Amino acid sequence: MKRILPAVVVLIAVAAIYLQVVNFEYAWDDLALFIDSPALRSGSDLVEAITRPILPGTSYFRPAVLFSFFLEFKYLGLNAAVSHGVNLLFFLLNIALVGAIAWRLFPERRHLPALAMLLYGLHPAMIESAAWVAGRFDLMVTFFVLFGLFCYLSTTRVLIRATACGFAFFCAAASKEMAVVYPLLLGVIALIESRHQPLRALPGWLGTRRDLWVVVSVLGAGIVYLALRHHFLSSMATTDERVASLSLFERVAFVGHTVLFYLRVCFLPFMDLGTMHPFDPSGTGAAQKVIGLVGLIAFCAFCVWALIRRSVSALLALAWCLAILPVSNVLPLTVGGNIGHERFMALPLAFLCIWVAYALSGLLGRGRVTAYMGMLVGAWLIVSVFNLLITIPLWRNDVTLWVWSYNAHPEVPITQFTVVASYLRADNLDEAGKYLEKIEAFYDDKLPPRLLAIKGQWLQRKGRYQESVSALKKALSTEMLPHELLKEHGVDFRSARVDLGSFNEAWYLRFLYGALAENYVNMRRFDEAIDALEIEEFYQPDYAPAQLLKALAYYGKNDIVNGDINYQKAKSFYTPAQWPGADNIKNRFLAKLCFEPNKPIDTCARWVVEFPASLAHE
């Protein structure tokens, strides 16, 4: 009871701080994953929905997390409050597992589990994964890794232990690729558990039957995961060409800077919290490259020393070092021009917090040293709480998130693009226009293609259709267009589909052609709208707004049959809660169209019968 009560108090305190997230909306990648794509919501092809890359141009294979979303949407509906509530539950479970592992490793230290939980739960670097729905990938990989380690420490029954460790590894790997370090972390935990064994006895102790079967189970789970990954993905890994093109010296220095970045995130998280951490490894000077190289050498030397030293503190620190390896840019993975993200620390921080709690608990009863360290940790926790209270609300919705990001990094193209896009989604054209003015001034009125595209959408919303078409076509002129390449080879792109795993521009081209189509519909150039929408469908066939626009274009052409077909298809992609909005868009379009001189006779005749109240109102 003396151990459980402090742990419960910590969980209640963290829950009280984070409970506000259940009132937050979907934001950032949530929109692409859940709002704009119906795959997980419809369940019409469950296997395809949970095994395809989660975002275009990535090789992220994460069926466990996607399956959790499928179950959530199927039984609880698409509801941001529910999604945030599930994430909060995983976060609290992870905090509890941190305490449980600390208790299993150090049962003699009564205060250690609660202190480790407190440090982990109040660490500001956890905000991103806990307050953002798409942070579930990091929460779930952390959960399954910690669960596997806890199972290893909690039972001596060979079959249960081996099965639990293997199952946890498979689920962790199916949640996020950074689970690749799970076997190494299992080895470190085994070394800590065997700390009372003499060094010469270790090989025999670790080679006992119980650990041998754990190795077999984990190896088997890894083989099954790799086989599934190879079967469902077109490529095993997608690399960032910008990083892959670096020289060896630049690559090594980049890894060193990444390690230094994560050290800062873990120990001084108050300095640079945010969605973006831009870093250009090719633009660093000689001095910065040397700093990165020295940082990497020191990191490697520390890992070797920790393995040789084999003290508890050294091994816990080694666990942190191993946990950051998958996100240290050793492999040139795609991170959008960033050096890293705070959410990547969800797993490494578990070991860091146990390490710090272990070190602090060893200082109890040492007079002034205990008092000074207590004041230092207390001050750190107080600053952390204030940081949480200020930063968590910034994740409330897409607008608050990207205004914050833009203010922190107004020079970064993705923040420029997305802050305008967030206001357009919120239908706040005035604020979107104000940010466009700032961005155009930044570029001396010579916008890059991506920003010209978002300006094109703003112009379309303002009713300046011809200007919008010109801007969008200019942006398109700089892009490589897969559907055009297919046409050059005599292939009808309408019978093909783009491979999302190998082409990361699919979302952008979908956006461009959709904006063009919306202009054409408003300009009553319905044939051109349908052409643009067929191209948009090539890049995302299940995009509901494209099907709705296509229905409007067919209605405008007086083709009721195809209009109805596409309208029903659009509704099948929307959630039931979005159906009234789709109906409203259709009715407002027809109400305006049917009072124009060149109105489609059959379409309007049916609309008059179906919606006399709307007609009377108009």
C-alpha cells in the first residue's frame, strides 16, 4: 500500500493536467489519416486499410495502431474526444509501467517507482505524443516495449515469459519501427536483473532455459513481422534523398547533432518545444560539423564504457542510448527536414526517468546533498508543470498548433504553407490572407510553387477563380506528374493507382487538382472539372470531397445518373456526421445553378421537386 498510494497520486495528478486534451480537435496528420481518408472508418477492406503506408512516400508499416483506430471508429465513431481519451489512457498506462519496471528492478527502494513515474508523466517532451491523436504510434510502441520488459521481470514460468516477450515485440514492431531496439533493451534489463551475479557467471546465467526460449520467441516474432512487412510494402525503407546525398563526414556529424538535440530535449525540454525542429546538415559550417563529430564520438565512447562498467546507472543510461538509435538519423529516414521530434522520446524517456530516479533515491539521507538535489528536482518539476499548462493548450486545434509553429519558425516553408491551410480549413479567409501577405513579403512577392499553390486555394475561396487557376497551373508546372508519364507510355491512368509507399507527393497533387476542379465547377467549366477530378482520383481514389465535386460537375452537365453515382460514393466516404454538410453543399450549389440562364433543365426540374422549400427560400 505504501508503494501503490504514491503511484496512484502521480497518475491522478498527470491525468488532471492532461484531461483537457479530450476537448481538443484532430490536427496536423490526423486530418490526412482520419478525416480525409475513409479507409479506417469504412472497414470495407480492413487488411488493406491497416497494412498500407500511413502517409504517402513513407514505408511506415504500423498495423497494430491502425487496427486500434479501426476498432475505435467502428464501435465508438469518429470522435476526437474519444481518440484523445484513448491516447490519454495509453499515456497513463505507460507511466504505470515505468513505475512497475522500476519496482521490479529495485524493490528495496520504496520511493523510486513513484519518482520515476512523476518525472516521466510531467516531462514536457511527452506533450506531443499525449496531446496529439497521431502520437498514438509512439505511445503504443512504448507501451508494448515496456509491457514486454515488465513481463520478463515479473514471471519465471518459461512458457508465459517467452510468449509474453515475443508477443510484446511483435505488437511493438507493428506499432512503430523503433521497436527494433527491443531485443537490445531486453538484454540490458537482463544485465541489470543479474547485477548481483559475478561477471564470469553471466554467460551461464543468461543461457539458462528460460532466457533461451525468450530469445527464440523474440526472434520468431521478428521474422514474422519482417515477412508481413515485406509482403505488404513495396519497399522495406524509404530514405530522405537530401540526407542520403550527404558526404560521410556530414552524415556522421548529423548523427552527432541529433544525439545532442535529444540530450537537450530530455534534460532541458523548456528551450525549444514545438512541432518543427528544422536542421540542414548540408548547410552547417566546419565548426558545427566538428561539434557533431565530437558529440557522436563521445556518445559511442559512453555506450562502450557503460557496457564495460555494468553498474546499474551505467546500464540504465545505456538503455536510453539504445532507445534513441532508431531516431538518431543513422539511417536517412524521412523526417520532413527536421532533426527530430519530441514524440520520439516517449520510449527513451522511460529509461532516463528510471535512471534519474535511481540516482536520486541513492542520495536520500545524505544531508545537504539530499537537500540540494531535492530543491533542484523540485524546481525542475515546477517549471515542467508551468510548461505543460502553457504548451498543452497549443495543441487544441490545427489553427492554434500552426500559429504557434509559424511564430517559432516563420522561415520554414511547411509552417508557412500549413498556417494558411489551417485558416482555410477553418474558413477564416481574412486571417489566411494576413499570413499570406507576411509570407509574400518574406519572399519579395516571388512565392515558391508550394506557397503559390496555397495562395491559389485562397484566391479560389475569395471568388477570384481565374487568378486562382493561373496560380495553381504555375505551381503544377514545376511538378513531376506520374499520370502524365503513364499517358506517355500509352497507359490509361484512370485504370491505375499511384503507389503511396513510393511517391510522397500524392497528397500535394491531389490538393492541386482538387483546387483546380473547384475553380472549374464555380466557373461552370464542368468538363474541365471532371478531367481534373479524374486525375485527383488517381492520387487518392477515396477522397470524399473529390467525389462530391464530381457529382456537382455531373449535375451541372445535366447528367443526373453519374451525378447521383458520385454523390452516393462521396457519402460513403464521409462519416454520417458529415452527411448534412455534404447535403448542404449540394443544395446551395443547385440553388444557385438553377437560377442561371444556362441551367441544366433535367437536374433543376428534379431539384425543384425534391427541395421546394429551398427554392421558395431562394
